[in-house]
Amino acid sequence: SYQIICEKYPSFRERSENVDLVVEISLQPW
């Protein structure tokens, strides 16, 4: 989930411009 991603990548919210990463993660089965 989004919270888990933020925990793994503390700077994830600061890198919200990285759309490719968001799309790739959202396409994961988990």
C-alpha cells in the first residue's frame, strides 16, 4: 500500500514527480 511504500522509501512523497515509479508500483500484484 501507499503507507508501506512511504516506509520503504522515506523520500517517496518528496519524489512524487516520478510518475513512472508510481505507475510501476501501482501495476504490481501486491
